[in-house]
Amino acid sequence: MKLDSSGQFAFKSRCVLCHPTCAECEGHELFQCTACGSDEDGRERFLYQGHCRAHCPREFYHDRAQYTCLPCIANCEICVDGNICAKCREGYKVQSGLCLPVPCGVGQVQDPDSGECIDCETGCKTCSADDPEYCKSCTDGYFLYRHQCRHHCPQRSYEEPSRGVCLSCPESCLDCRSETLCLTCQTGHFLHNGACVNECPQDMFGDARGWRCQPCHASCLTCHGPGARDCDRCNGWNQPIYGTCPIIRCPEGQFFDSGTDDCRYCDVSCRTCSGPTVQHCETCATGYMLEQQEAVCVQHCPLGFYGNSSSLQCERCSTNCEACESGDQCLRCKSSSYQLFLFQGSCWSECPDGYFETEERTCEPCDDICLTCDGSRTQCLDCRDGLFLENGMCRDSCSVRTYAAEDGTCRRCGPHCDTCTDTSKCTRCTFLYLLLNGMCKASCPEGYFEDLDQGVCVQCHESCATCSGPLSDDCESCSTLAPKLYEGTCSEECPVGTYYQTTSMECQECHQTCALCIGPDPTQCTQCVKGLALDPNTMMCGVTGDSDCPPRTFLHANQFTCQACHRHCQSCEGPGPTDCQTCALPQYLHNRSCVTECPAGTYSAHEEADGIELGFCMPCDHVCATCSGASPKDCLSCSPGYLHLLSHLCVRHCPTGYYSTGHRCEKCHVSCEMCSGPGPDACIVCVPPQLELQGTRVCVERCPSRFYQSTHTCLQCHTSCKTCTDSTPQSCLTCDWGSILQEGVCYPRCEEGRYYSQNEVCEACDESCKHCSGPGPESCVTCHTGFGLHAINRRCVRCCQSDGLAKNCCLCHSASALCLESPVSPHTQAEDDEMNLRSLVYQHTSAALPAALILAVVLALGIFALTQARARKRLCWRQSYERLSGTAGARPDPRPMPHGVPEPEDSGDDADVVYTSRDGSIYRRYGFIHKPEPEEE
């Protein structure tokens, strides 16, 4: 141990120096410290496993009292002390200083900094918390390769579905399907029975054209190539003649077997064969194609080949093509170190203009409105003439707070600007900001007044230095042109009966006893009214010429005597309670009377005069019912016809981003540009670039399953589709489990009211669903009559009735199969507010009104035509059936399809559904309207 302050320890009765980092030790090594403190440089060190460290490791903290590293609380990675954690281990988050488990979902990981769950890279099932793109395992349909999840494994690797990983092919193998099944070999190696070999077996030769082992001709015992009949030795007693063995001629459909020295029948797949096996074909029977490399006849050519109907052979697809239906019609491109994309039957290194690259490595067309796009058909990069690009979408006009730039894009306006013609040229500001010279200001500079109705700064009249409005000559102070202010007007001289007060720089009224005065006080008269005399010493007018009337009295005009004011008045011009001129606090002057409280429409103000605090009731701005000051921003409550906004503002209409409750303007949800109520499900217009979800009032960042994007709206797919490109039943991209996708149509395996379970049997839907995609009440696809499909949770909820009595019902729309749940009656003030808000929308989109009128006329004519057709029984109003291409028997699944096309009287809802008839034909049932018809007499 340490003996003295020199840092030594006892060893064989002599002192030896400890390591420089130790305060005490049991040996001179770095790891033999027993106590720590400050080292020779004055740096604090802490004991951890025999070391004196400058910093404790993770999951330990510094104990400066004992200079040791002590453990943090459970599951803590970085802590302040033994009780408070600052950062938890992966899978835990800090809460009140403790580490609690974070229930992150599949494809998520806990952010080590914020403690929140964040999404892993696409395809990852689990990933690293430090790098969400570093995958540890993948979701179904993806394979792990070098810590990335891919749809397809790259060259020299193969997919292992049971483990969800990409495994390396055997050495010398370029492409394989498993560890024991190689498809192509490196140059210098030959493919034989799924393996790459240096030399082929005795009865085969190495074909350098395809680097495969090819069988020798049946007449050869051994051969060397390049042809199958280039023999080294012959079967039987024959000897090669010029490298070729003579053969016995067998009838068609047979071959010579050298082992038996007799003719044997070929396999049924062969028309002719040459041995040595019955499947070693030369030509094929009807319905088969010759696979030349293996010399066998197959019904389906292997990957990378197609069946040539002329030569009846499997011929290789074009370069870079993995699967094809002819030499110039590729179906799928090869995976390679560089991406290839399928376009019009060929493989391209990149898609041409007007097309985008899909995850399936195909080129799909952009939406008609896009010149170019990326990622999806509606994610535009450039727009057609007459349209403007904004947040990946092409619009007829730019949205609020953007303008149409010369390059065809929508650019952001300047700060606090709603509409503009350029970044620096605003034409209308956001609410509470004022327009001045193309810029938006929080307040107007000197020489301007605020016009809140128009949202602009208006220049004062040239005679005003400052003004208050609403007119430009409502001056508050004057310019040098007309320097004297009186009752809001500036002039060169004060009017008769007033004087110029230099301190306030205004013209003030002379005292009532003065005909003319000069100031600085209103009693400094130069001429008295008739009947009064001027005292030349005091310059005051009085009865006797020596003084004015005393306080709380007034001069009687006829008797020229001073008489008492009413008891409430501080000064007056008559004896009554309505003759007051000023009032002393706690009373206030209102309409020539003194009151204890100012009435509605006024606010209390006070000022000091001759040592007395005088009170006044000053009028509120016209927008305020009650107020705390003269400004329209000082309202406490609003006048009729005005709505309360924020703390102290009153407006006629709620601005963009707010909705009316009847008396107040409340802020919309952050996703809504305009709304009819609180929450994310009351949007009328979405904040760009969010998209409107059809049949709801919800705005979303991207379209969910069962919706497709059309401009800035998510429209419903056909009910049979899980994802799609439009609303028809022939436009499906993917299907629910239990349906088969063929030529864009999802064909169900089960009859109406049943779903295909994971056990591969048809089971009954939940009783609340008419059609469903899985078990439980949240897997509905269509609903029974009187119920609507909830747009968010896919439940069937009872539709709200017109009497408005039902609670917790669903607001069903006749134009949509979806509905939105409402906790109140559907007929509320919110609908009236929505109409008001929609009128504001129309003000912003006035250019769309002619089109809307034309659409309304067309719809009216259409409804009239449908009604007439129904009356003449020329139209099936409730529902109809359309036969689709193909039959159940033509589907890829060999299972028999369940039957169950319902009779017309059993139809229920009119939503589109795909059915299978008893003869195997596929039908689509559709309806013209979703709203049920009333019973007819």
C-alpha cells in the first residue's frame, strides 16, 4: 500500500513508486491501483477494476467523494448519479430518471437520443439504434444482405426464405438457387448436376460455349467435343472412324442402348432421342420444347429461356433479360451490379422521360399531368404546359403562400405572406401581418396607419406625421407643412376658440369664459365672452373681472354668477347630473354624466389635472362589445357579427387555419389549411403537401392501403383491391390474403361473407361485415345496409339518421362507401360553419366557379336521364353484373373456387364486388348509387 505522499508502496522492506495514475496501490503496474485521486497533472481519476481512469465506462458514474466508478441503475447506459439516468440502453427510455421498457413495434427501434421509437429502413424488421439503416433482420418478402434488406439477392448469392437472408453461392458459381444448385459457372468451370467442376465425367465433354457438361452421343463410350459425336472410344466392338462411331439405326421414338446392344423407347416427352437415357431427346413431342443444354424436353423452359413455337426449342432470352416470352419481349430483367428496368419488353439502364422506376424494376407511366416523375406515377418532377409543380404534384394554380415561377414551379412566398407574385412582392399577408411595399410587417412604420380589414399599411395624409385611421387624414401628430393638431386635423393655425399647447403639440380648447386665448393655460384669455370682464393681471375672465368661478361651480350664463355643480361632477356647465364636464376618480365621465363603471362599448381611462385624477369612459373600437383600450386589438368581447380570435381580436370571418364555434375562432389541426371543427378529422382543405383522404375529412402524408393518389387526393380503390392505380376492378396492384391477382383483377378464393384464413380454408366474416379480408370487426371491406365502412379503422358503423337523434353513429356519404364516426348529431353548428368556410375557399378559387357550374348542370342532366331510364325499366338502378375477362378455371390456383353469386333480392349494399359463378366465369357486381332506395308501393 502507499506509505507516503510520494506515491510509493512497500516491496521487500523498500519503497517502490506506484503507477503515476494511482493514489494508492499494491504494485507498480497500471492495473494495481487501490485508491485514486488527482494525478500529477491535477486531473481527477476514478477507480475501476484496479485502474484509475479519467472517465468511467458506460453504465457507471463518477463518485467524486471516493474517487470511484459506481454502477448506474438497471438498464441505464449514462447516468448522473446512482438514482438518475440520462440515457437508457436500447429498448428502454428515460422517465422520471428511471429506465422503463419502450414497446417499439416491428420495424422500429428506440432513438438513443430522444428515447422515442423511430422507423427502421424500409424492409427492416429489427435494426441498430445508432443507425436505423443497419438492418439486423428483415420483414417477410425481404432478404438480409450485408445489413440491408432487399427484395432480391444479388449475383453470387441466393435467397434462404426460412432465415430471410442472402447466402453466398459456392466457389466458382456465378448464379445459384441453393448451396447445392448452381445455375451458371465461372469461366474455366463446367456445370454438372448443379455443381461447378473442373472436368466432366467420362461419358460427357466440357462445352465451352455454355460452360456445361454435355453428354456424349450414345455411340460413344468417351468423347472430347466440341460435338457429342466427337468420340474417343466407341460402345461395343466398334472403333471410331475419323472420330465418329458407327451406330445402329433404331425406329423413330427409340434409341440404341449400348449397354444392351438393343433399341429402347424414348421418354413420352421425346419425339426422337439419342440416349444414353430415355430422356436424352433430339426432338420433342407435341406440347414440349427442347431444352438444348440438358437435351431434355420440357413443358416450361427454364429461367432465362423462352419456347420458340417455330423451332420447338428453348431459346435464350435477350441480353440482361431474366425471363421473357419471346426473343424481343422481356418480362423481367436480370439483377446485376447496376440496376436494369423493364420497359416495353426491353431492359433499360434508366427509364425514359414520362416513366418512373418501380421497386419491381419496371418502368411505369407517369400520370398524364407529369412530364417526368419519380417513385410513383403522381410524384411529378416536371409538369405539362399550363400546370405548376408544387411538392411533387402538378396543379392548375399554386396554393396559398406560393407563387407560379417562370420555370413552372410553385415557389414559397416571403415570410408571413399568403399570396404573392414573387418572393419579394407580396400581395396579401397572413392574418395579423400588414402589407407595405410588397413586404409583410408586424406593425406599420411612422407615417402609416394599420388597416386591419384590408391587412395593409396605409400612408398618412401629407399633413400628418402620424395618423390612426380609418382615414388617411385622421392625424395623431402633424408634419411641418401643417404643424398644429386639432381633433385629428392638422392645419397651419389653431382655429378660433383654441390655443396651441407646445407640450402636447395640439390645439386645446380655450376656457368657456374666453372668446380668445393664448395659453399656455386655457384660462389665459385675450378676450372674454360677452358679459365677463378681463383681469389684465391674471388674464382671466370673471364676473367681477378679478377671478374665474371656483372648483365644482359653473358660471350661470344669464345671471353671471357662480353656481354649484351636481355633487358627482368635478367641473360642469350646468347644475344637473348630465351637465358634467369632468369627473374625479373613482367616477368616470360618460355622456356628460359621472358613473362608477364604464358601460359596455367603452373602457376606463384617467389623467391628472391640477393634482386631481380625472376619470373618462372612452369608446371602444367598433368591432369590440367590451374592451380594455382604444385599439381593435384590445377587445374583451366582440360586437354582434364579429368572432373572437386569439386573446383580444374580433373579426367578421375566421382567417385561414381557424374555424368558428359560433362566437370564437379556434385554430384548426396542424394538418388542415381550412377546417370545420377541431381534430384531424375535420379538414376541408389540407396543408400542402398533405393529401385529402376521399370520403373523410382527414389529411394524410401518403395514401394508405385501399387508396391511390390522384393529384392531391387519395381516392378509393375498388373494394377487391388492396393497392391499385385507379378505382376500377381491373386496376389492382396487390390483393388481400385469400385473393389471386391476375391481369390486374383480384379473384377471391371464398364466397361472399367468408374470407381465406391462414389455415387455407374459407371462414365466416365477423357478423358486422358483409364482405371482409380477414377475421374480426376491423377487417371489413363492405357493410350491410344501414351501415358505413369507417374510413380509419375499417369497422362497419351504423349510419346517422336524418332525425339527428342517434349518438356515436357514422356520417355516411352517398358518393362514397366510407364514413366518419361522429359523437354528436350530424346536424350541428359545425356544418353551418363549414359552409361559411367553403365560401372562403370559393373566394380563393374563383377561377374554378365556371367549371363547377358546368359540372352541376351535367350532374343534373345525368340524374334526370337516369331517372327517366329507370322509369322505362331500361336501367337496373339497384345493381348490375359485368362479366370480366377469364374464368375461374384459368386462374393460377388449381383449387376449385367456391360458388355463391347472390340472388338480386339478396344484394344488400351496392358496392362493387368480384364474384365467381357456378360455371367458373368471373363477374363484377356494381351499383349506380350507394344510398338505399325506399320501398316502392
